[in-house]
Amino acid sequence: MQPSELIWMNGEFVRWEDATVHVLTHGLHYGTGVFEGIRCYDTEIGPAVFRHVDHIDRLFKSADLYYMPMPFDRTQIRAATLELISRNGMRSCYIRPIAYRGYGTMGLFPLDAPVDVTIAVWEWGAYLGEEGKQNGIRAKVSSWRRISPDSLIPHAKASGQYLNSILAKVESHKAGYEEAILLDDKGYVCEGSGENIFVVRDGRILTPPQTASILDGINRKSIIQIARDLGFEVVERDLARAELYLADEVFVSGTAAELTPLREIDDHAIGDGRPGEITRTVQAAFEDALHGRSERYREWLDPVPVPSPAPQVA
Ligand SMILES: Cc1ncc(COP(=O)(O)O)c(C=O)c1O
């Protein structure tokens, strides 16, 4: 990870190396944190954060689902993030806001522990690799099922929940694959370890519904809208595992992975083993939206104020 100069912690800008927490931080022991993954792109209109308000909104909803009162409001978090990117002089970066139960009390009753909020930014390339975005990756259906709504809250982006994703990710990596696909507790296709999933069959784009324990991905939403605007039919429905193997095309979406095609699942080639035409078409339109090349989706970009240069002294 390439450090930036500053991190925002509880209302203050602190140096990267000084952004530390106590070892008895509640969230470190029990996973009591909620976070977001957001990206800022160097766009046609300058550095801009993709769907910033939607991400902040999901952060606040995740906090609420775990009974965490946020000590800052949405406007403050948005302003702090934009200022942080600007002060770090970055044109593109990954953004990680996290709210967590801090230092103060231990034990499983968390409501007396303080809620701390931090925002960090760093440079982060394509999570599943630039090569993967171009030519597709190989994935494995995990032996681990995605967390069930009976035990946790799939709609929340909560720190402790990611142990489930980590088990799946490590299993797939050790078996020689680049990503894991998790089924839900009923055995239907759910999502990747950190991405939503789309399957193309007979010209239609299919994706698991809200009831399949997915994280309600912001890029998923964007891709559904872009695909429909391009004239494709998009259907949200349960998907059987075999439909992955029978698919003409499969791709995943997420802030870290952006839109990445899958070329093989469980050693079955998807289509002819190369990213298909519908994937390519949607990917190109999505990349245009991310980088501000598309007028139609400009409203999804939150521009970062660029500091004006210091006045020249004669
Ligand atoms: C488990 C999981 N599913 C899906 C996604 C995709 O969500 P988004 O498009 O909002 O980044 C992510 C990434 O945040 C994730 O961690």
C-alpha cells in the first residue's frame, strides 16, 4: 500500500504514521465496525468521487443496522473526504471511511463504547488486476456459504462480516483461482467475495436479487441502469449454480474490482473463454461513466475541489 500524507480521524487531519488506535479498541476484538470502499477518478472534469453520496448513505445505514450512532453527519463526512483528497494532492485514489466502536469498554454489549470515524485514502489499482479486467479471471465456487440473513445482515457493510469473505477468498487463492463465488444459504448464486455477479444467457443479463443475501452494490445498481439504458434486458432472479457454467458470459462488479469478466468457473470455460460482447459493451459504457466521459452519468460524480495555486509574488 502506498501511504498518503494525511488521514482524517474524528474531525482532525493527522499524518499517516500517527493514525493509530489503542489495542483495546472494541472493533478490533469483536468486528464492530462499518465501512465503505469508494473510488475517486481522474475524470474529464477533474478528480471526482463516484457515487459519493450513495456510499455515504450506505455507511450510515450500515451503522444504524448495528446500533452505532454516527458522531458526524453525512455532510461533514462528504466534506471531510473531499478535503482529504484535495489536501493529499491526489487525482485518483481508493477511499476507505470506517466507523467503529473505539476504546472504552470491553464485552459484547457495545453501546457504551465510543464510535470513532476515520477516513483514509491511498492509490489502489484494479483489485483483480488490469489483465483480469481485459481478459477475464478464473473463479471457484466456494465451499463457504455467504452469511445468512438469519445470522447477520448481508445488506450491511460491516467489518466482522468480512471473515466470511476472507475464508472464501483464501480458499480460492490456495486452490489456484483468482476469486471465489459464494452461494447463499439456500444454494443459489449470491456474489463474489467482494463483488456482485452478473450472468449473460441468451442475450439477457441476469443477477441475483436483494433476497439472495447480496450486498446491495452501488456498482451493481449503476451497471443495471447502464445496461438497461443500452437496451439490454436485465432480470433480477435466483440463479442456480449450474447456470454459471451454462452462461454465455459472466462478470462481477464492485468498487475495488470495477467491472471484471470471468473467463472460467470451476474449470468450465465461460463462452469461448474470453470476455463476451455484452460484457465488453457494458464495461466500456461503465468505464466511460467512471471517468466522466459520459454526459448522461455526470451526476454520479462528486468533483473534488482543486486548491487554487498560491498567488505569484513578483
Ligand atoms: C461482499 C461485497 N459484495 C459486493 C460488493 C460490491 O459493492 P459496491 O459495488 O458498492 O462496491 C462489495 C464491495 O463493496 C462487497 O464487499
